[in-house]
Amino acid sequence: MQSFNFRFWGAICAIFFLLSGCDQDTAGPGKAGKKAVKAHLVEVVTVRDELVRHETVRTGTLTARRVVRIFNQEEGRIETIGAFEGDQVKQDQALVTLDRRILKAELDKAVAARKEAESNFTRVRNLWEKKIATQEKWIEAETTLQVAKAEETLIRTRLGYTEIIAPFDGVISERKAEPGDIAPRHTHLMTLIDPKTLYTRVGVSELMLPHLKMGGGVGVRIDALGDQVWSGRIERIHPTVDPRTRQGIVEVALDPVPPGAAAGQLCRVSLGTPESMRRLLPFAALRHDNKGEYVYVVVDGKAEKRWIRTGLRLGDKVEALEGLSDGELLVIRGFLDLVPGKPVKAVDHRPAAS
């Protein structure tokens, strides 16, 4: 009886384990397959071209384009300086005069020498015409006369340097000497600026430079003059770009110069590009590694890594110059554990322009 019971329960256990094994074989592959195709949740946008106008504000410092540092070409004692800082002067107005007594005396001496040389030349020429003097004497007298004239011209020129006049209408910005000072040759005495030629230089991204044109209008705000925007004009675009910052230099002139504007003031220049269609993507979609910039796009339900080339940044978006096509689905969230080829499922779908 015990032997019968043992065989009976052994058969029951064998059948139970056999059925359990069958269940695992049939259910296991299905469960494993479901885990293999489980999609990664991502948020996507649709890539679309947008009509946009890019604007940027760059800071600069107002500077006078016409600036002359006035030096003396003759040494001597300063007799007069006719203007102080802030004084307006007219073209050809005397600014500085030096003591000229020594040069006047030298001029008198040069004039006397020239007259003597003229008289001697006339006498020798008359003798040569009468065949009394030789041709060598005539040439010598003529040479002496030319040297005397040159010496007189030199002294007159140096005498003219003792009076320094304004080369243009302007304002004195520096006065570095006083009457009575002894000024060695080439001493910086004053600085004259033309306040009607104010301009500023600002750095602009190399990506924006191609969209700017010479003579194009811009807005300029001067902090010292409040929030009013004054008209400016692109006067010059430098031909080179700094290889470190990737920025070029743009010179903007105030046109016209507003009242109260002065060299040295802080200004802000608003630069803009014409409206154009640009392929923009949210900045959050952009990824970086040691090879460059890339994004993830959804192709046939799977994530695809796509290398791109970007351009201008417009707020929270960036321009895609290469690598993306209109209408593609771009991943903007859900990058954790996301790898190329992984199945993905969009949990939010909206256009890139939203």
C-alpha cells in the first residue's frame, strides 16, 4: 500500500513539473519579446522653416574719427595758447605761438645774404657777357645765389612753425602745456577733435557679417542720453575676422550726431538682418561631443543620430544650416539612455515654431 501511494504521488509530481515546464516555454518567449520592443519615451517637434529677422545689440564706445594731436615742429618758449579743454575753435584759428625772435634774426641774416648773392650774380653775369669774367665764376655766383634763396626759404618755413593753427573746426579735448613753458621739438601740446564725426566700433559674429551692408541703417542708444534711439549708419565693415572669437569689426557712425553726445560715452548698437526663411530648432535639441554638434531624429519609430551644422542663435532657438530636412521629427526631451537605433515613442508632438 505504501509502495502504491509513493508511485501515485510521484506520477502526480512528474505531471505537475511537466506542465509547469510547458507553461514556461510557451510564456517565456512572449514576455521576453515584449521587453525587447518596449519603446523609449521622448518629446519631439516637427522641423519647419520660419520667416524670421535676426536682431542683436552690441555695446561700444563713442569715438571721434577726426582727432589731431598737436605737436610743435620748432622748439622754444610758448608765448600763447589760445584755447582750453571744451573750447570750440575755427579752422585756421591760431592755437599756439612760440617765441620767434631768434628765427626772425636768422631770417634777417638770410635775407641779407640772399640780396648780396643776387648783387654778386648780376655783376658776374655782366662781366661774363663782356668776356671779362670766366664761365666758372658765373656758375659759382649762380650757385651761391641759389643756396642763399634756399636758406631764406628754410628760415621762413621754420618761422611759420612758430604759429600753430587749427586744421579744422573742432573742440579742444586736451591742453597739455601753458604759456611760459619751454617746449622741446615734437612736444604734445594739445588735442583737437571733430565732434561731428562720432562713431563706434562693435564686434559682430561672423555668421551675421554676410547679412550686413555698407551704408545700412542701424539704431544707436546712448546711455547718457536716455532711452531714445538715434539713427546710425554702417560706415565700414572690416575685412578680417578674429580667429579666436570668430567676430569681425563693424564701424557705425552717428548720422547726425545728437546733441549731448560726446567721445567716450557708452552706446548700444542694434543690428538686424532682413527677414528670411530659416530652419530653426529648439536649442534644447542640440547635443555636443568631441566630434561636433548632433541631434536625434525619429525615423521609422527609432532614434537616429544626425550630425548638423548650426548658424545664428535666435533666442532659445538655433539655425540649422545642414543636416535636417523639413518635416522631420526632432527629439527635444528624453535623452537619458537614448542611443541610435533604439525604438522610441513620442509623448508630445508639436511643430518647432510653437
